[in-house]
Amino acid sequence: MTEQKSPRRRGRPRGASDSRARILAAAVDDFAEKGYDGATVRSIAARAGVDSALVHHYFGTKADLFAEAVGIPLRPDIDVPRILAGSRDGVGERLVRYVLKAFEQPEVRRRGVMLIRTAVGSRLTTPLLAGFLSRELLSRVARSLDTDDADLRAALVASQIAGMLIARYVLRLPALAGASVDELVGRVGPTVQRYLFD
């Protein structure tokens, strides 16, 4: 008499919430120890005691996992390439508007300010966030530009937007904190446009 195999179950694996929590905890530890570039989906999976396919199942890409692990309130790695893919006219204004409109949402602002403060003041977090932004944002911006100085242009854009966020939402300089989104888009956007294309 042959033994019948029970049908394979489809759907989420058993112990799903436990596995997901272990992966997230492992990601926090791995990113903290190795930085964004040094941590891999495979090393995080090994630390969590799961297969790397399960990491992808729950979190998608390494950038997705990092964003969840550190609580990044925006996904510039996804949104900015979409902005850059459109017409070159007004890209600077669209980038500035995207960031400011996001930071005008209270929950995004709360988490964003916390992340900026932590990144600026922590030897651990600074290289972690810098690695993420360099790999997932700046390199994508640079690849979209067909110039020899594309990396510098992308870094200048980042410096302009980061400076604006720090001055408006962290330092809360009165004139900048009180300015409307439209006014800042009109004033900062052309500078970002120049960094990108002039």
C-alpha cells in the first residue's frame, strides 16, 4: 500500500508573523553592523534563520526592507525616478514639491524629522542613511543625466533638498518655516533644475 502525500498548502507559511518579526529584527542588526552596502538579503535571512526567498516574500527588495527597518517615511528610490522620467521642464519644481508636500503630512514630518536628527547626530545611522541614499537615490538620479559630472549634480540636488528640510522642519527658521509650499517650490525649484540640467 502506497502512502499518499498530503496536498501542499498554498498561501502564507505557518508562523508568518514570527518569521516576519525575526527578519525585521535581523535586518536592523545587520544594517547596524554592516551598513546599507554591506548587509545583504542573504546575510539578513541567515541571521533570521530563514530562506532568503522568505525575506523577498515579506519585504520585496533590500530597499523595501531597509525602509521598513528604519522607518523611512518616503520612498525616494521609487518616486524620484518617476519624476525624472517625465519631461525635463519643471523637474526641479516637481522634486521640491514632492518632498515638501510629503513633509507637510504630520506623520511623515514626525518620522522624517526624527530620522534626520538621528542621521545627523549618530555615527551609526549617518553611514547607514548615506549608503541608502547613495545607492537607491543619487545613483538613480545620476544615471538619468547624460553628463560627465552627473554624480556631482545629483549630490548638489540632495544637498539643496536636505538643507531645505533641515532649515524648515528641524531648525524651524521662522521665514522658511512660515513660507508656503508654493513659494518654496518657486524659489528652490529653479536651483534644483539648474543643478540637474544647466
